[in-house]
Amino acid sequence: MNEEKRNLELGGHVGFDSLPDQLVSKSAAQGFSFNILCVGETGIGKSTLMNTLFNTTFENEEASHYESEVHLRPHTYDLQESNVNLKLTIVHTVGFGDQINKEESYKPILEYIDAQFEKYLEEELKIKRSLLNYHDTRIHICLYFIAPNGHSLKSLDLVMMKKLDSKVNIIPVIAKADTVSKSELDKLKIKIMSELVSNGVQIYQFPTEDGAVAELNSSMNTHLPFAVVGSVEDVKVGNKMVKARLYPWGSVQVENENHCDFVKLREMLLRVNMEDLRDQTHARHYELYRRCKLEEMGFKDTDPDSQSFSLQETYEAKRKEFIVELQRKEEEMRQMFVNKVKETEAELKEKEKELHERFEQLKRMHQDEKRNLEEKRRELEEEMNAFNRRKVAAETLMGQALQGCSQQPFKKDKDKKNATRHKMIVTGPGALPFAVQLKALTDVEGRYQPKLSGLRLIESSQDNGLRMTSRLRELEVKDLLSLTRFFGFSSETFSLAISLLDRFLSVMKIQPKHLSCVGLCCFYIAVKSAEEEKNVPLANDLIRISQNRFTVSDMMRMEKIIMEKLYWKVKAPTALRFLRLFHSHIQEQLDAESKQILSLERLEAQLKACHCSFVFSKIKPSLLAMALLCFEAQEQHEPEHSDKISEALKRLQQQLNIRDGDLVCVRELVGKCLADYATTKCSRPNCQRLRWTISGRTARQLKHSYYKIAHLPTIPESAC
């Protein structure tokens, strides 16, 4: 069977000596692929060296030093030199060496290399393979960039190269070699090679088997690691342009072998040993990965003495082993599930027993308490019956004793409190003189006046939803007027609330979304100041009825802010107090018929309408009250009575030192406001939010005092 090979001489030219030319032509037509992995710290010059190595500019995103983990970023380019096409893939390790904990830095790189091997192996194992057109992404060379600062390799460098040497060809290079001197560079090279050898790191050695390049490769092996400098800038040196890095003390030429080893790296990597790097990747590193992978799958080579094995038999055997293992694990899981179910059932039964015992105990306790309560109820019924009998007997005796006595009328507590509260602005023997009351109010009137600068700022603001405007203030005042009528509060409460609101808005810039909270807080402060304690609603009910979405705690915080900004001064001399004082003073000077002309209820209704207009916020309360009286007197058509009123108002004007021009101007504003209010186009409060929808649950939670309002009242527009 084993015959010796015989060498025969050909009698002439046959033609198979052109086979190398055929291979060259076919390979040139198909093109080549070459994949480079650049491993090094961020900013060490990887991208610059690649641009210099291939004399072009590759697109690359600039990386930062704040990456949380290592990312691999591959870029593929199609290059052509003469008639040779090269599909070049450059893989950058983004974030390598930038983490504080560098123990896991090598894992993403190893996973990427194994993933490319796995893709190629999957393509090989396919039934329909297309390896000729397959883009081979296996890494052919790893350029490991070493930082020049330092006297040896870092621990990360040693660990990284030790992990990579069995998976890829490694060529270490010292980056930015122009930053160290020539002597230091030689010492660093010797130190690096000695550390690699002592730690068992196998770097790529240029092959010396081929006689044509054996001498060159052998000499280049002694220059490892290469000290390189990269630059894409053309600098004029002498009479020619060269790639160099320009410094104040001179220039470093990239392609000058006396300056760096860039030319050696380019010659060894691209011109001399590129095909060997491809062969080493396929024949050594990929074959090692392939063998380990197939052994894991259960495949093995046959020995010369053993019988050959069938792929189908191996597959069936592995499948049976897998099914047996799967059934075993399934049985274990089933048994574990059954045990868990039994344990859970036992726990549930135990808990059910405990609950049943607890239920029986509670049931007995309930029966005992029920018997005790029945006994107490019978005792209370007997005591109530005895009390009722004694009560009937006492009432009978009382009726007989008081028979024939008449009852005297008495005033209610509320009328007494109202009389005490308004003793400053009523007439009668016990009231203070008008001059004293007027001086007391006018002395403090200026202190409680809103700041004009703040009001002008509101008036000039545009209605864009971002700033407070006069229109938003008027809408809020109308809502407060609706609440006043809903709860049946006094006019004094409403006027005081408007005074607090205007004073706060003039000193604080608020956003429109907070206006409802501010307005309701001012209203609540006025209610607590002017109303009886039993009529003050709960804050929660007030929020619910006003249909706002903030909470009671929000309202309490806003109330504190308002009181602090107003320096806790609540009782302000409002226009209503001046109006009542002026009205009572004028009524004392008129006869019985003339007194019927100036109706205080009508004047108060007109004042509420004026409060709804922002323009009156800038007017002093005394001047507004005086203008209302003058307007009402002017509207009368009975000269006999109106002359008396005008004379009384004239004397009051002189006493207040009000100029005619100011009074006429404010009176015209009052007339315009009331005329607008009387039109059908006016946005009246009762047309906006008077008709609230209150659910049954909300109604059951309200105070009983709220039910005294049978329906929602409206502002008496007919009075103005």
C-alpha cells in the first residue's frame, strides 16, 4: 500500500508552473481582509498611529476618560493600493484603563475575540457555506500600546497580554516615544522584554523560516517592542515635506528611523508579515479555539488504532445524554415542588387552626360583652324612666308657681356681640364722637394701603399664564365674593379679605397657579377675624367647597407666609368701615324723608362691585367710600333731598381734606364700574362658580350650620 514516490522528468513545458500566478490573480480579484485590535489607554495615540500607518484619516469618535466599563468600537474601511483591495477593520478599546477597579477590563476584549471565532465556526458548520464571500472579522494582530511614562509594565498590561497571547498575535509598541530620551527608551525596551519573558507572555515573533526574509525578521525581533511616534501633519524639513511632530526645540520625523521605529513597524506589519499574521490567526489561534469548542461538544479525533466514529452516532449519544440529564433535573424539580406544596399545606393548616381558635375566643368575648351591654342598657332605661317621672312632676310644680307671670323679651347673644363689635361706627349715647372715630381710622389708613409699585407691576404684566395680572386678581375676588354669599358671611369679612389679598399681592410676586391658595387663605384669615367662632368653617370643608386641589397643610403654610409678610396686621381700616362711618354721620344730619335716600345695603352692594375691579385697589379706602356716597347722591332726582345730602357731603369732604379733582375722578370710575356691572356682557360672579356640584358624601360631611342656606344666593345686582 505504501509505495515510494518517484521523481519523473517532463519531456517539455506542461503549464502547471503558472499555478502561483493563478493564485495571485484570484486572490487579487477576491481581495483581502485584515483586522487590527488596538489596546491601550485613552489618549495614548491609537487613532493617530492608525492614520499615520495607512496614510489616511479614519473617522473616529473622540472618547472620554469617564467610561464606566470597556467598550469595543469596530470600524471597517475599504482600501485600495495599486490593484489590491483590502477590507481593513480597526477595533478600538474605548475606556480601557480608565476605571478605578481594572480587574474586569480584559473580559470585554476576550469576549469580542471569542465572538469573532464563534461566528467563523458557525459559518464553517453550516450546510451551505460561503467562506469565499464571508467577511472574516477574526483579529489578526493586536497592537498593545504601552505608556512611555514609567520604568516598567503596569500590572494591567501584564495581565492583559497574558490573557491575550493564546488568542491573538500581540505586537507591543511604546506610544509617544518622543517624550523620553534615547537612552531611557533603550532601558525601557530591555525592561519590558525581560518582564514579558519572566511572566511567560508570548508575543508575536516575526518568522525566520523563509530564507528571503529570515535575516530581516530576525533583526527586527531584536527591536521589539517598537517605539513609535504618530503624526498626520506635514512639516517642511529642508526642501521636502515629511510627516513629523514640530516642537520649539526642533521636529521629530515619523519616517526617520533615527527618531522612532515607525518605519520598522510598518514594514513588518504590512509589507513583510501581513500574510503570516493571517495564517497564524487561522492555523494557530482559531484552530485552538475550534478544537476546544468541539471537544466541549463531545467530538474527538480517532486514534490510528481505534475505529472511526460516526458524526450521527456522536450526535445521538449526546442527545440521549442531554435527555437523560433533562429528565433527571425535571424529576428533581418536580420532587422539590411536591415538597414545597406539602410544607405550604402544613403551614396553612396550622394557621387555619390558629385562626379558628382565635375566632372562637373572639366569639366568646363578643357574647360576654353583648350580655354586659344588655344589662347596662336595661339599667339605663330604668334610670331614664325614673328621671322622666321626676321631670314631669317638677314641670307641673313649676307651671303652677309661675302661672300668670309674663316673659320679657331679650336680645340674642349674636346681636350683643355685633353691637360690641361695631361700637366704633354706630351712633348713640355710648358711641365715640365722629371726629375721634374718623381720626383713629385716617391715622392708620396709610399703613395698611397696598404698595403702588407692586400694583403697577401687576397692572402692566401680560396675560401669558406665567405672571400675575389684574384680570386674574379680579377673577379671584369674584370667587371670594361667591364664597361669601354661599356661607352667608358679612360684608366686613369680604372687604377685609380683599384688603389682605391686595396688600399681599403688592409685596410678593406669585405665580398664577398659587393665586387660588393665596386668595382662599386671605379669605380664611378674614373669616376667623370677623366672624363668630361657631360660624368659622373647617379648612378642609372650605377647600372642598371652593373646588381647589391643595391640602390643608398647604393652606396652613401659605397662611403663615401671608401673616409674616403683612407683619401680623390683619384689622385694616377698609372702605366698608369708612362707608358705614360716613353713612351714619350723614344720616344724623338729615330729616326722616332724606334718610330713606341713602340705603346702606345698596351702598355696600355697590362697594362689593367696586372691589371686583382692580383699579380701585390703588385708591384709598376713605376716598372710595366718599366717592360712592357722592355718586349715590348725584343719581337722585329729588333736588330737595339731594341738596341736603350734597351739603353734608361737602362738609365731610372738607373735613377729610379731599381735593375736588380726586373726588370727581374716583366718582367717574365708580360710575363706569357700576354701569359695566349692570350690563349683560359683564362677567358676574354668579355666572362663574356660584353653582357648585356638591356630592351626597360631601354634603354629609359638612357642618350642620351650612344647611341654613336653602339655595345658593347671588349678588343683588338689582340694587346697583
